[in-house]
Amino acid sequence: MFLNFRVSNFRSINETVELSMIPSDLKNPTNVIKKTNPEATKNKDYYAFTSAAIYGPNASGKSNIIRALYEFKEYVRTSTDNKPNDIISLFNPFKLHKTNINKPSSFSIDLLIENVLFNYSIRVARDEILYESLFSYPKGLKVKVFERFRQEFIKGNGYEGIFESIRQRTTENQLFLGKVALENNEIARKVYWGIVQILTLTTDTLHSDDFNKKESSSIFLDDEILKLSKSLIQKIDTQVVDFEEENGKLKTFHLDTNGQKIEFEFDDESSGTQRVIAFIPLVFLTLSYGGIFIVDEFERSLHPEIAQYILRLFNDPEINIKGAQFIFATHDTTLLSPENKLRRDQINLVEKNIKGETELYTVSDIKGVREGNFEKWYIEGRLGAVPNIAKETFRHELIEFINS
């Protein structure tokens, strides 16, 4: 279960931005997962949202928040492949302050794994990890697993297994977590996979030319997901009645005027139909194992009704019984409509301040705003995080240009 992600000094993010899935109002149980740790002596109940939205104008930094999480996850996965003196790709500082070039980028995540809370944090420079730590809360009490200050490693009370030899084999640009996980340390392995298995689709991934083909092929890896996907595709008016894979390529079928199945190449389908066929299996996969699914520009090539339907699957307690979570950045304001029942604290708003820094807040942070028609209020600009367009000024410029 995803609880919090914090990042600072990364791309358009200067000061710490926190994306939180923890509800601010526990009296309202809507769209909230509750998990209990019977072993805990305190803080035994944990709460998190099943979904969260991120809104904001273009270039506000919505994508950078998701990119930070994606690149953090990928660095956890691949840092053990780094050779000495390799540059740390995760280091991408805020460029509008000259001093930031010499400051570290920081990342921290809180996850609930098997009803135990874990916090994992790192601070990275261009070619060196300056800090790394893993803490657990097995009985609601903070226990150090390990902590690292540059190349000084400290073993905590929660650490089990070999330590010294792994420490000696961990270079300045490799994460100790990845090294220890590869040695089958139980706690490190849980946290490593808890991070790596977060399914994150950035705009580069989701809207690349080969995403539809690649992901639609993976639909055939699980018979039950294939069956469900075919059933839903047939029910959402794409006119695709069947599809199958042959030699690694997807074929779709439509009915002709005589009711006979006619074969089509996958490329002949609209981009929206291709996106639905590729995207839907990932939704079912996430729901089936209670995973974490994070998507940038969620609405792109999806009809608003389909996007709303997917959101409602995650917020349906009879369907989402395993506590799957869906986090998405979007411009689609229909997802804010009252029918979708998003809470104030599920709606994250992102905008840049006068210094060009990305800031994030939720609707529940805005004084005087209660539950209501968030779609209408957002469009009207009452919630902020909308484009500031000098419409009249530009209108006169355009008139002058045309008249000239």
C-alpha cells in the first residue's frame, strides 16, 4: 500500500513536494482502504486512498512528480548495474537556482508491506549517494534497518544477514538496498520489490509509438485477464468483437453486414481503440493483486466515459477488495464530477509559484471549500491550478498581426 512519496530538487521541483495517499478526514470512509496490524502496540490502523487525481495547467510540474517517482523506482531497480564513476541519472536538479546544482536531490517513500510500515529515503548527487536509509515499524515503533552516510554504513537492530561484505562491494553510486536485496535479505527484498513493482506510466512510455503494440501483446499472458479484457472491449462500443495474437502480432475482428467476423490489422484500429485494448489489462492486473498503478496524461486517447469507468473500478469496494491504488495526472475535468465521488483530499492541485517552482496542495487544504461540484469549481478557477492566459492582451496582438 502506497502512503507517501516526497521529492525535492528534481527538475521543476525545488522545495519538498509530497504526494500523499493518507486521508485527512478519517470520519469519511469513502474510497479509503483500512488495514490493521494486529502485532502493533500503537498506530495499528493504516489508511490510504484507492485513487488520487493530480490536476494543473501545462508546464506546472504534474508530469515531473510522476517522473520523479518513475526514475526513483528505476534507479532502485538498476543501481547495482552502475560501474564506478558512472553518473547517477536520477540526479536532475532544479535549474532556476544556481546553487541547486551543488545540492542533492532527495527522494523518500512510505509503503505498507504485509501490514508493516517501511520508510526508504535517499539523497543523491551527480555521481555519489550522500545518504540512504531504511526504517521499519513492525510494532508501530521505529526500527532502523540500515543507514548510510556516503560510504559509512550503519547496521540497525532490524537488519539480519551478512553486512560487512555487502558494504565493501557497494560503490559510491550503487544503492545498498539493491545490493542487500540481491543477497536475499528478507526485509530489504520486500521493500525493493515493493518499490520496483509500482506500475508507473510516464508520458514517454504511455504515448510512445510501441506502447499499444507491446502492452496489447502482454494481454495473452493470463487467460483470465484476456477473458475479462475481451468482455469489456465488447461492451464499450469499439465494435471490436474479438482479438487474437498470431506470431507476436495482434489481430482484431469486426462483424460485416452478414454477421461474419472480418479480420483487421491492429494498426487499422483507431488510436483510442488501440489504447483501450492495451490499457485495460493493466487495470485488471493491478486490481487482481492489489497493486499500485500510476499514470500520466490518463485521459489521452480515452473517451471520458471510459476514463470515468476505470476510475470507478478502483473506488468500488466490492471490486477492489485487495486494496489496489490508482494515481493519475490528467486534464479531464469530467473525472471531478460529483458522480465519481472523489473526496477533497483525493484531488491534488499543482501549479508553479513566481519563482518557477512546482508546488502541490489538495482541495482539502483550501479554506472554506467543502464537498461539492469540484468539476464546476475547478473550471471556474475557484480551486486554482489553472492556466493564466492573458487573453485580451494577446487578442489585440493577434488583431494587429492580421490587420498588418
